[in-house]
Amino acid sequence: MQSLTQAPRQNLTAAQVKSLITGSQVQITPGLELLDGNNNFVGDISSTLVSGTVERNCLAAIHGTCNLVLEGAVGWGVDRLRPFMVLSNGKISARFNLGVFVIQTPVANLAENPITYSVTGYDLLCFLDVPVGDTYAVTSGTTYFTAIQSIISALNIGSNLYLDGTLQSSTLPNDMVWALTPGSTTTWLDIINDLLGSINYRNLWADENGNFRSTPAVLPSTRAVEWILDTSDNTQNIVAPKRDVTSDVFDAHNWWRFVRTPMTTKPVEGAGIYTVQNTSTGRTSQTALGRTIKAPVQFLTAADQTSLTAQGNAIVAADQRVSRTFTISLDPLPVAGHLDIVQFKDNGSSDICQVDSWVTDLMGKSSQWILEAVNA
Amino acid sequence: MPEIQTHGTVTQASPLRVLCDGATVDSSAAVLNAATYALNQRVTITTRDPLVPLVIGAES
């Protein structure tokens, strides 16, 4: 989630920003900026913006999309647009950037005067989600960070890359090769995410300013809560009355095995193999369901056993938490980010949830969020 | 990690490197049963991204 007081609202306090988001007498003004190929400001084209939404599906290949109606053409497939919102209560105002997008699919409505364009834009991961078209190899001894930086620099995307520095010195123990094959669809994003996954970092994402980011993958249940959604707090509640919860224990796994690849010796438990059994925890455990339901054995590219264990734990956690999802409508929460952690308090229950997807309406209407309970 | 079989050419005998057909960049490669191959020999390869490709035999 964006920090409450990060630029461009760094002159406000966290309490002031929170009061704007949760307040009732707040005016919402949408905006749109044109950026250059290095994500630098070119011009404000807010006057062309008729309506629009910004969406984020954190589990998709390209996470961020926007759907805009514009009264003017831009360079389709080239120009970058940055939608934003300004929340104001007459005394203070705060601006929230909502991502940088490349417009790919314009549909012109010729019956209107002036002509309007209904367009869909994708976040800057779309520049990486293209086939490599050749064999690509990273040699052993190269740091993972250098390998990723090299790809992004070579593609000349113009975005900054911010990687958590925890494993900045970690190097490839073996060559990694993505070989060209007939019908090969390996993308640069696949390669980067393979590299990040090898050191147990999260898949790359693009933030609200078009910067690429990744951090070590941490179990969602152990991450700090970034926002509290409390339906009983009338002074700060932004959750609409209609809300659903879906519970699903069909084919829920309670046994997992992960095998590290490559290995130069026979993989055994603790050295190349990591097996997890949920015997008694939660509603999908072997005890609760009365049987063992095995997940398909997964072969993971892992730098070492520690990485294998961490990757395995993340998969197990993801597998277990799909048992409950909340579908809710929210008033605009423009600090929303990537895979945020929120606490959802409703009717006396309290769940720690990971935000799988969200929609922000630029005009301020309530929009759908999907939360996964991670405290199963 | 789907494995796909393709064809290629040996660009270096030791340590073994191969160029998959259609590619402009070669890469290190592994072999089955310590088999040896000669420069420019045509070979059949199993790719297994992101592991190094495996040369599984010479083209006849």
C-alpha cells in the first residue's frame, strides 16, 4: 500500500490524509497526465478525461489496467498516461497517483461530437510481457540483481527498478537458460520472475509511479496490516453495505511436496525435497476433512534448500487461504497498492486479508475489492 | 517447466555449448551419460527452462 504521506502529498500528516479518505464531506477530482518514455511529466490532459476506472488484479500476469473514456487521441501504444485523484475537503487536499499505463486498445465513438475514445491501458509490465524471440542465458556467478537489471536496461523502458537489498549479493549457482524452441512464448517477464523466484522474491510489479519493484516473499499472514476496514466504525467506514463471503473447501490440499531443481545429487527430504503436511490446522486439515488430499508434486527452481522451503511455504499458504474470499464494495481508497494486507472487521468477526484485486473509480463511485482471508 | 524437444548445433565441444535452431545466442548444455559431441555436429536437444538444455543424441 502507498504510504499515506509519500510524494506528492508529503506536506500532509498521516492523520490528515486518513481524514480525507474516510471523511464524508470530501470532493474527488480526477486527473490525467501525459508522460514521456522515462515516466517524466509532459502535460496535464485532465480536461480530456470523461470517466474511467483503474483496476489491479494482483494475481494476473500484468497487474494493472485502466479503462478510460477520453475526448482526445493520444499516441496509442506509445504514450504513457498517469491517472490520479485529488481528495479535498475545502481546507486541505491530497493527490494520489494511480499507476502509469500504456493505452493499447482504443475504440472511437464516431457518433459523438467531440469524438470520444474508450480505451484500455496496461501497466508498464506490458513492455516486459513480450516474447524474447531467442535463447537467453544467465551464467553462473552473476548476481540475480545484475541479471534482472540488465534485462530492464536493455529493453530501454525508462522505469526505475527498486529491489529490496536483502539478497543483492546472491549469485546464480548454475547457468540458467531459456532456450528458443518451436512455438516458444517465453517472455522477458517470465525470465525476470524465474530469477526472482529463485531467490524467493515476489513477482515483479509496477507501482503507482511506474517504477518496477520486488521484495522477498513473506507469508501474508505474517505481514503487517496496512489498513483496517471496520464496518462498525461509522466515523471511518468506507465499506458499502452489500458484501459477500465465499467459502470453498472443495479439493483443498493438505499435503504438498516440493523438489528442488537443478540438483547434482539425489534429492532427499531436507536436501532437495521439502514435504508439508497439514494434519490438524484449520478447516482443510487432514483431521478436519478426514483424508489426505495431495497436491501435485511441484519442481521448483531454487538457489538452495532455504529458498525451496520458503517458496514451498508460500505455495502452501496460498493454497490454504483460498478457502474464504470476501467480495466487497469500497469507497475510493486511493492508497491501494500491490497485494496489500488489510484487516476486515465485520459483524463481530475479524480477518486478516490479502487484497487480490481492487478497482478505483476515478469519479469516486464505490468499486469492487476481493479479499482473501490469510489467517485461516 | 515444460520440456520441449528441438534441434541444434554444437558450437563448442568442451565444455559443451549448443545453438538451438532459429536462435542467435548459444548456451551451455548438459549431456546424457557423458556422451561427447563434436563442433558443428547436429544434435537433438530437450529444453527445460530455466535449466540448461540437455543434448540427448546426435542427428543421423
